[in-house]
Amino acid sequence: MDHSGIIATVEGENKDWINELPDCILSSIVSLLRIEDAVGCCMISRQWRDLWKTRSNLEFDIPNIFGGKYDRLVEKHEEKDYLENLVDRFDRQCFVRRVNEVLELYAGNKVDSLKVAFFFDVESTAILDEWILFAITKGAQVLDLQLFKSRSSEPEPEDVYVFPHWILSSALKHLSLQRCALKPPPDYFDRFAQLTTLCLNKVFVDPGFSAHLLSVCVLLENLTLRNCRVRSNLIVGPSLHLKDLKVLRCQIEKIEIDAVNLSSFEYCGNILKISRMSTPQLVRFFFEGVYFICGLPYALTQLALCPGLETPLLQMSNDLENIPETVATFKNLKQVSLDVFMNNFDLGSVVNFLKAAPVLEEFIITTRASNYQGEMRDVCGFCHKHLRKVKMQGFQGKWLEIELAKCILKIATKLEVMVIDPHGKYCKGDGRWTDIEVCYYVDGNECENEDEYVDSDEGNSENEVADEGVDVDTLKESNENEVEDVDPEEGNNGNEDMEPKEGSNGNKDEQDKGVDVEEGSEHENKDAEEMSEEDEDYETYDYFRWKRRGRAIVQERLKQVKTDAQIIVL
């Protein structure tokens, strides 16, 4: 018998294939790790010892500098835009010292990207300038500065880091800035000429530069302006390569868009400031409108002029109008998300939009208001032949919501599934989504006149809860306090041990427990451990009542409509 094949297989299994890889491949693998993890990993062997020193991507943020155990903590705060709430939990000098140590030991010839995400202000200008100069000198094409300060202070031009335009090389491709000032003189405009991505958040942009921004950055493909003070016109011409544009809550004078390549546009603000909108290739559009009159009809008219539009996300809040009875036809809409966060909204006007989108296949509507008005209009003779999926989020079980659901079931002859969800999530723009964590159902919502609702079994809901062994007062208190997932730094809800006493800085408890004060407090380490586990499910008092009463009533009401669609009430 020939055993050579078996012997060769055994020898192959014992061979150290990892160390046979060239250093460039090993270095690329190590670059995917957090800096702290990469340093520990390189202690495996002498061959690996210096691999982390040549990584081309330099990321200096909380998890990279203080450890990956803080990933979930940072992720949680980023989701709610609460990162500033962590300002007192990490030592800035320790952060600076560790970054400087990494740069002093760096042995690579090329840096592709530099990211800094920590708590800095104008006093840190010299430090940040040195780090940027280091990266630019080694050929970095990507710069990402996410600078944070105390959550209680709004940024002012004289109190933020002024981005060092004089350091830049014309090779820079991607620039992302947060809480900075960008005011290069005309002589330095050409340093931004090769940019393909520019993302500015809470940035003070010099009017002289913003007025010429798109004429200078002719190669720009992605532009994001979020919470920026621009104070000039934004003119997007047809010669640009721009494909993705976001203008969210900015102080801006006027917007003119004549962009043949634009495929995605997000806008939050006064739609009337968009004086022109010619976007033949636009497929995706997110619009959040607030505080203006005649804006919604104008927005719908402009969107109807976009022949390629397929997936708009429309968010209406505060003082926007109802959807007008006559709406221009959307010929290509396939998927629509409609968020209604305004009181006294006529839910019946939603049918006007469905009539204007004859080929719509998926419809998601999120409602969250204390009251609605209007009535479901007679829709005899109208049917929607393409609508397949409908989801109603933030459902409170209100009479008008139920009537809207019944109306859709009647007119959507090809409907396959309808989902009723008291929770859900909605878009906040720029890739951010927010969960609806609170159920707003109360007994009597399903009545046409809620004031006339009388519970035949007085106190029945509370008695049922008590029978289940649940503390009614606790559930009520939870319902009152659970409107937002409030960070302990904003309010400790009476738990004094959540935050160190004034003047102590938490040092006493940390020293007693042998914790490194520079790396974080006991509170901080506890949060990191808690965030590493799945969040426990909880039920508010209203959600309990929804499950015990509201869900069944809604199911019964919807059964009154004859339909082949699957109805799922969560």
C-alpha cells in the first residue's frame, strides 16, 4: 500500500502556513485589528513583532486606544448622537500620550488614512496639526477628524479647531470633519481640487470657500453638509461628477441643483430654499421638512419631475400641511417610506399619495402623534394593483389608524402582507436610524371618540397586571421615564452611584479597586461590560396593555375586510 499521500497530508497539516505568508500580507491582516489588539497579536513571534508598526491605516479613537471592550459603549452613544456624553470618562492626556507613542514607533513608509475621534478643542491645535502633518507627509489620501467637546456647549467659530489647510497636499481624496472651522484663503483652494468625498458635520465653512466649493472640487462624488453654517448659495452644476448629496439642518441661503449624475439626495430643512431641482438620474431621496408653509406640495411637485425616482423617504413633522388631494403622478415609485410626526394630521390624505403612485410595491408608514384628524374618504372605484407589502410602524391602535389599514386592505387587490408594529425604526438621515422604543397605546385609542371610552371592568387592566405578579406602579413609572434611552450623564434617575460626587473625579473608588484612572472610571468599565451583553427586553405599561387588549381589537377590526393578504400584528 502506498502511504506517501497520507504522509504528505500529515506533513502539510503540521506546516505553519501563516508564517509562510509574505510580510505584506501579514501586515495587511494585522491592519484589520484594533491597534491595541494588533500590538498584543504581534507578541506571538519575532517575525510578527514589528508588523503593527507598518500598518497603513491609523485609527485613533476610543476602542483603538483604550481597548475593543468599549466598542459597544461607543456604538450605543453614536447611534443617539450622544458621544459628547463620554467626555468625562476618558483622560485626554492619556489619549494624546498613547497616540504619540504609536507615531514615534511607526516604521512604515506609507500612510493611506488617518482617523482621529476624541475630545479636543482649540487648545489641542498644535497636537492635531502634528498628527495631520505626519500622515500627509507619508502620503495619506484619507483624513477623518471627529472632534468632540462637552455636550452642554454649542460650537462657536472661535472655540473650534481650525483645519490646517496649509498642510494639505493636492493628493487628498477623502476629507471628513466634525466640529471644526474650514476657512482656506483662495490661494489654497487648489489643495482641495482632488477630493472625491467631503463630509462636514458641525463645521463653520467660510462663505468665500463655500461659494466656490463645487467649482473647485470638480471631481467630488459625495458631499455631506450636516449641521453646518454655510451662509452662502450651494449651486450644483451639470458638469460635476456628484452622485450623492446630503444637506441636513444647515444654515444655507439657496440651493440650485442641475445634476445629471446625482442618484441620491438627502435634505432636511426648508424645501422652498431649493429654487431648482433637475435630477434625471435621482433614484433615492430623503426629505425631512420642518416649520414652513406650502412646502409639502412644492416638494411633491419637484419629486414628480424626477423620472427615475424609486425609493423616497418622506418625513413630515411640526407644522407641515396634509397631503393635498391632487398630487402629481409618480410614474416609477417602487418603495416609499412616509413618516408622520405631527399632530392634527389628516391620515385620510395618505390615500391621496397612494393614488399618485400607481406602480408602488412596498409602503412603510410611521406615525407618532398624540392625535389625528379627518376621516377615511370614499375610495369606491379605485384599486391599487401593484402594492404587495405594507408596514405601519409606531401604531397606537387609534381609530383613524385602524380605518387607514382597512382602507389599504380594500384598495390593494394584490396585497401579500400587512405588518402592524407598535414599535419600528425611522431614518434620521446620513445613514442614521432611530428605534421607536416606546409603545403609545392606551385603552380607548381604538374608539372613534376616545373621550367616550369607558372600561366596563373598571381597573381591570391594572388588576390583570397585578395578577401576573408585575408591579403596576413600576410599570407606570417605566412608561413615564422611557420616552428616550437617556444616558446616565444626562440624568441618573435617582441613582447617585452612577456618577462620582463633585470634586472626587471618581478617583477614590477607582484606587480602592485597583483601576487605572487614566483608562477610565469604575462606572466606565461597568458600562463596557454591560454593553458587551445583549440588552434585556422590557415592557412598558402601555405595551403590556397593547398585548392584552389593543392587539386583539385591531386584529378583530381588520378581519372585517375580506382580503387574501397575511395580516401580522406584532
